[in-house]
Amino acid sequence: MARRPYPLNTYAARRAALFQRLVRESRLSEATAELRISGWESEARMRDLDVRKPEWWDPAWDWILKQRRRLGEPVDPVHNPKGIADLP
């Protein structure tokens, strides 16, 4: 059976899930969550990641946490199961 292409509605669903996670778990404002996600989308395009693949969103959470640390935003390790907040 041929593999189905990654539909745009799945892209939108994963984007919305990340948005909700940033707002609920990380307690970001909706505007800040949108900025962080938009930043990831730009970074992913620069990395030449294929938007049609589910893997597009896999590194997003870690990248956003690193950016938040770099920008001096508080990162709560309780909501960071991978421990990214502890990176230098």
C-alpha cells in the first residue's frame, strides 16, 4: 500500500496542538505562542525540512524552548520532560 501524503489538515492540527501546549503548559500568551511557532516555521524552512512530512513538528518543542531560554523567558522544568531548560 502506498503511503499517503501528509495532508495540510494534519499540519494544521499539529500546529494547533503545539500552540495549545505552549499556552496551557508553558503559560505563554497566545500572541507569544504564535510568535514562537512562526519562528519555528521559519527555522524549519531554513533547515529545508519538508512540510509535507509529520517530522516537520518533531524538533519544534525543543527549538522553541532553546529560543525561550536565549531570550530570557522563564522556562518551567516541570513542563519540560526532556530537560531542555537545563541546557546552557
